[in-house]
Amino acid sequence: MNMRLYNDLSGRHERFEPSRPGRVTFYTCGPTVYDYFHIGNARPFIVFDVLRRFFESKGLEVNFVQNFTDIDDKMIQRAEQAGVTVAELAEKFIAAYYEDADSLGIRRASANPRATAEMPSIIEMISTLIRKGHAYEANGDVYFEVGTFPEYGKLSGQSPDDLRAGARVEIDDRKRAPLDFALWKARKPGEPAWDSPWGPGRPGWHIECSAMARDYLGDTIDIHGGGSDLMFPHHENEIAQSEAASGKPFARFWIHNGYLMIDQEKMSKSLGNFFTARDVRAEFSAFAVRLFMLSAHYRSPVNFSRETLEQASHAQARLRNGWAGIKFALSARPGGAAPREPDAALRESVREARALFDERMEDDFNTAGAIGAVFDVIHATNVSLGREGGTDYGAVADAAEFLRMVDGVMGIIGTDDEKRYGDADMEALINERHEARKNKNYKRSDEIRGILSQKGIILEDTPQGTRWKRAE
Ligand SMILES: [Zn+2]
């Protein structure tokens, strides 16, 4: 692997090698579990899932940690509104997270620590920061003193002076300076609280991630990921806490995915354009959603709309139908029969696609470019299956192996999932057969009839077009 990643910390592309050979430590900020996650949150989940799988496909072991924030202001407010405890709210939406993430084909993390289960390590890190003079207590609250960490701002590229000038002037006389942020918040009436050396209270959001990353992955991690909206202040604060506590670099690589825009606006609840992943998944397959997310560079903004998702869904149908044709051809393979002539063109295009796929994935994780190589192979195989000289089954099997590898990394084709075929897929296959007949490609048209009949679908050609029905 010769991976280059854009590192937000240096503002440059850098060659990525894990600090310990063969083992990658990877932390990403997980959801606050007060609601179903929205399609904008699904972007980092899918993108980092695919980066992790790509590393694994190259033989690296990836320790991939994504937390659940199960205590904060939003959790407390929402629980109060719903008349449940914060813990009950968290249970409900952690279960919903797994359901929705599974339904999107997102692999489970190596660990999903929850803030409320990590209090000892959170409290220990806060104590260390106080002992080292980076934090101070004020009436049961504890604040990080930003002025004691001169490198503050290095990730987002802002100087502490600029940040101070731009900081909202809050009327809060407990803080020594406006940029100081809470590590521990003293209990307020009715709020859940944990015992600490500063009295009962709860942790701030930023310290959770620093403490959990350290606990599960060590002082210095290879990659820290998250949405670009987290770069400031969340990730800047994580760096300040972790590096002030350990005296070591926190994350070697910082990577951030771009925004997901809904009809060109940054998605947020306040804009009223809220779509949960669950809503989207009810209408579109996981393969289509993943293809949509991976068809843009991870750092670019993407525009989400019904139309762009429908486009992805059509493109996905080409992948899936191409795969169905390949599977059908291989299942019909005459035992051991050699092709009348090898298909040099197909063999060459699979070889090229393998090289291109890797080259593009290793070039700052250019999934969109890598997907181009996948469509090339689907196209070349279609051409090959319709050619005169007989099928070169070895070459087709080679193409199938490449597509399985791709699917193991991206989860966009459905090579191991024939069961999700719904009516929309039938229509796509029937349309493809119609095109094949128009082009006098009777071999392909008969293949599609075969694929459909294997699925219990009977076709009827009528003067009005082709109708289909399920065999009784
Ligand atoms: Zn975080």
C-alpha cells in the first residue's frame, strides 16, 4: 500500500503509514444518541467504514473506535420532553443506531465506548490537566485554560488571538478567559450526575473523546476522523486536552469529510430539511445510498436530494445487473470447457481496473475515481458476454473476483446479496432486456430471461411491451 491522505493538521497530502507496522488505530466521533441519525451523519459513518475496510483489504489490522455521546445538554432536554430518563433515551437510540447502521451495510466498530461508562478515565484525565496547570476548578465546574496551550488553533489554522477576537463574549464570570471550555459541569437540579473530586456533575463533550481515544487506542493515534463541522471547536479542544495531558502528539492524521447539503443548503434541523437515514433507507437500497456517498470525494460537499439519490440508484442498477449477468454466465458455464478463444480485451481491462482501483483509493481515498474502474469492468464484461467467439469463462471469473473484492471494501454492488431484489430491480432487468433485443443482442436478452426465470419471474412479450409476473 502506498497511501497518501490529506492531513488537515499539516494542510498537505502526506504518505500514510501506521506508526506500528500492520496496525492502524482509528478514532471517529460518533453520534449523540438523542434521536435517529440523519443522512448527513451517515456520510462520515459510510466514508470511514470504507476507509477502514480498504486498509483491511490490504492486510492491515484496524482498531476502529467510534464513541456514543450519551450525556449532554441535548440528551437531557430530549429525555425531559419525552418523560424518560437520559439512560432510557440513550438505550433506545443506541439500539436504533445499530439497526440503521447495519441496514446501511456499515460494519460495526471494534469498540463503541459510551461516555457514561467511561467516567473513571474521564475524571482521571481532568485531574491530570488540573495537576499540570492546564485546567482550573470554579464552583464545581472545571475549565480547560486555553492560554496554557500555545498551539491552540493549529488544526483549524487559527491563532489563539484571532480566536479570542472572534469569540462570543459570554457573561460567565466563572471562566478566566472567553475561549476556556468546560471539562466538567457541576450538577444542576434534576440532571444526572456522577461523583468526582469536584463534586457531583457530568463531563463536557470534548473531554469524552480525548479520554475514550486514549483509553482504547493509546496516547497517539494514527487517524482521527469526523465531519468538517467538528474541526472547531470540538477537535481543536480534543487536541488541547490530550496533548496537554500526555505531552505527546494526539492524532498523526486528521481527516474530515465535507458537508452534505440538502438542495444546496447545509443540512441542519433548524432549516427544516431533516431526513433521517431511516427515512432514506425505506426508499433506497443500502447499495444505492453508499454509491451516492462514495461517488464524491470525501472532502467535497455533496448535494443530497431525491434526484441525486435516484441517479445513484440508476447507476447502482447498472452495477447490480452487470453482476447478475456475470453470475448467470458463470452458473451456466459448461464443465471445464475451454473458450474457443481467450478474450484478451476483457483480461486486460480487469488487470487495468485492479491497478486503477488501488491507485485511486491510495490517492487521498479517491472513491469516486475508483468507482469509475468498477464501471469499466462491468462494461467490458457485458461486451465480452455478447461477443461472437464464445465466453472466456476464466476472464469472466477474474472480473467476478475483482467485483467481489470491490464490494468487500465499498458495499455498492450486492455480490453477496441476491435476496434484496425488489420490484424496481425487476423493472431494471426488463428494461435492459428490452434494450438488448432492440440491439439484436439476443444472447444477452436470453440471459436476462434466464436470470429472471431463476427468480421465479415469467416474462410475457406483448405488442404493448414486456409484462412480468411471478410464477405461482
Ligand atoms: Zn469527538
